[in-house]
Amino acid sequence: MRQPLVGTPPRYTIDDGEVPWILGTHLTEQCGPLARAPEGSRVLLVEAHDFARRMPYHHHKLTLVFAAMRRFRDRLRAAGYDVTYIRTDSFGDAFATFFESNPDATLVTMRSPSYGSERRFRELVSENGGDLRVVENELFVSTRRAFDEWVDGDGRFNHERFYRWMRRESGVLMSDGEPAGGEWNYDEQNREAPPEDWDAPPVPTHEHGDLIEEVSAWVREEFDAWGSDESTTFPWPVTRDQARDHLDHFLTERLPAFGPYQDAMRGDDWAMAHALLSGAINLGLLHPVEVVEGAERAYEERAAVPVRSAEGLVRQVLGWREFVRHAYRHAMPELATANQLAADRDLPDLYWTGRTEMNCLSETVDDVRARGYSHHIQRLMILANFATLWGVEPSELNEWFHAAYIDAYHWVTTPNVVEMGQFGHGVFATKPYVSSANYVDRMSDYCAGCSYDPDATTGADACPFNALYWQFLDRNEDRLRSNHRMGLMYGHVDDKREAGEMDAIRERVAGLRDRATDGTL
């Protein structure tokens, strides 16, 4: 059984009359109620459709979720389980159907990490005359209690301190109490731009048979989805076996190059050397512990895997993914609507259309439209960076990320977008993660093919990132100048004011806003 490495995993049994209810993001037999249920026992899966009508989710996201659920159902049935699979509009309708046929049953499910879901599920089950037992979610590397005890003693939501604690507690990439390679964090060494003649490792492919085309066609007919509906370019695993093959492929073919180039962006390469595993992990097809242990094992057994590559992946999965999950728990519900910079502008249409002369934004949105995916630096330093500089209300950007990405769920996007991306709350971010065009130019090849000049701040061909950056600092001065991490930048703001440049910058931003309204940005 796969269970968290940090904290005491739950211990319980499934009694007669208790039925494992498997959520669409808990598609696993490795842990949870299903791992404890007798072979051939009853199992409930609910394919509810109402959520998919609430916003224009990416076509590939809906295809992935529904295809994975149906494949999991088929696998359980083939293994002899008595699976009740209910396709309906709402969970309430599903519970009414289930308890009408099983009035004495008690459902047992792992807790969903999304805020308020447990309370709502309990209400719906009760309204339909049933009983529900909610158990700990074991699809993480740490338990809720372990984190809560740690943060009570530490008093701060600091990722680096949390990450080092997780490494010590789990023993991952540790030797005699010291980090592998002698350093805890190789982030600064993992910001290289690949040489022009570098070819990214191949992206894994999967034999889906007719299922993906069938589900894709159904999604096309049933929902008002966004993004590409081309099933032939669907790259995502939808079964446990495919997810394991995907992980093995990454560890063998892609992990060595992942570390040094993980922050780089290239217009003609949507995947680079990234793992592309987040969708499978967030559905439960892979346990994060097996991903972390796989990276550790690859480093220990293969000279081709440098420590910075293994540590880079471990930091993302054992570190960041766990950290934002717990920060979300503690900061909700305020985090969802947090807006400490009082940003109030609408999300520009270009996030949906990709139509802009800004090559970095156009290329990145096109990547998302094609597959429901872009890597973490595109998300943070292109999409969230521009929205923050533009002054987009954080919940609007959060909603877009939630709809647009195949790996996005409320517990994932809210801390990453509202807090990390837009400095909305302050629960863990210590400054806004914003930059001018200089960062984009240094870490990508986008600027070489762009209509705008990354070195100019004002003028008709000046990159919008530059004027927006300085005007962002100007308009948020009361909130940000006292931040000790922003002192150097406000020294530059003072210099621009003394040189008489700020009026031209404000005028440039006003012109950019007009162009965005006209669709000519």
C-alpha cells in the first residue's frame, strides 16, 4: 500500500455494509478505502456532469477526466469488483439513485483536498438518506496532522524551511543527515537556456484505442468546451499502466535534461524535458511517493542523472505540491477572493484567443489551447506575470487557469495563481513575482520572433512588459515600497521619476490598454 512518508498514515478497515466511493481524482487501488476492501466488493463511482457546464473547461481536460474514470471502472470490473457507475448531472442525483438500491450502505471515501467539498458531500448524502464516512487522503507525501504540528511550532509558511523538513522527515535524497550532493536546493543551477542545437527528449505516446476518440466526440457534443478538440494530439495517460509507462519514460529519457533546462522556454517546444506527470498524479493514477522515489532511485543508480535534476523534481513534488496543498487548507476560504493589491481589471480576451502581437503570450496561450498545458515558468512568468502587471482581479485569472489546464483543481490553482502568481494574500509569498521583458528575453527565444523590442520601455515598438512593470511599481508604491525585498526596484523607480521618464511610461501603459480594448495589443 502506498501511503504518506511524513506523518502517521491512517489505519482503518472497511466493514460489511461499507462501500468505497472513489472520486474522479482518487483513481487508485494503492491506498484509501479500495485498498482495504475485500476483493470483489461493491464500489461506487459517480460521473457527475454539472461541473463541466459551469465554465468553458479545456476539451482535453474533460476528455482526460471522463476517460480515466471509465477506464478505471472497466479495470475494476475486470478484476471482479461489483462496480456501480452512475452517470448523471449531479452528485445529489447519484446519491438518490445509489441509496434507493442500497439503503443500508455506508459510503467511505478519501477526503477531497478542495475546500468545502467534504461538508457538501455530507449534506448531499444525508439529504438522500445515506451515511458517509470520510477518511484521510493518502495521495500525498505528508499528512495534514504532521504539517499542522510543524507549522504550529514554526509559525511561518516558508517553503524552503518546509522543504528541508520534508527531506529530513522522509529521508529522500539524504545521506547521514545531509542532503545529496551537499546542497538542499539546486534551483540557481537549473536556469540554463539550452543550446540552439539541443533536441528535447521525445514525448511519450500512448495507445488509447478508440476510447479517447469516443470520449472526445461525446465531450464535443455535450459541453461548451474550450481549446483544441483534436484527439490525435491528446498526449495524456488515462490508465494506471499508461501513467507508469509515462513515469518510466521520464525517468529514463527526460530526467537528465530536466534539471538544467526546467526554467527555459522555447517557442517550438511545448514539453522541453518536463515530466508531464501532473495530470496523472492529480487523478490518482500515480502516487507522488512513487514519483519521488523513482527520481531518487534514478539518481542513485544512473550516472547520467545529475543530482540537480533529481532534486529539481523532488522539490516540485515532495516540496512545492505538498506546501501549496497545506497552505491552501490554512488560508481558505479567504484565499479564494484575496486581492491585497486591489487589482480590479478584467482578464484580457487574449488569454482565451491568443491573439496578440506579444509573441511570448501568443505562443504560451497557443500551447495551452492545444493541450491544456504549459510548464511552470510559462504559467508564472508569462501568464501570471502579465496579468499581475496588467492589474487583473486575481479570482478572474484563477478561474481561467482552473478551466484551461488539464492538471488544474481549486486546491492547485488557488495558492499558485492568487498567492504565488498575483501576490493576492500574503500567506506565503513575500513579494510579487513580476518582471520586465528582461527575464523573458533571458529565459526564452520568444523575443527573437516578436514585433516588440524587449530593450525599449516607451515608443510604439517597446515591449509592453517594460512599461507595465514600472507602472505596476508606481501604482502599488504605498503597499510595496516598505517591502525589504523591493527596495532596489524602488530605487530605480526614484531614478526614473527624477529623469522625467515616469510620465512617458504612464502614457505608454494607457496606450497599451487602448490597444487591448481594440484587440491590437
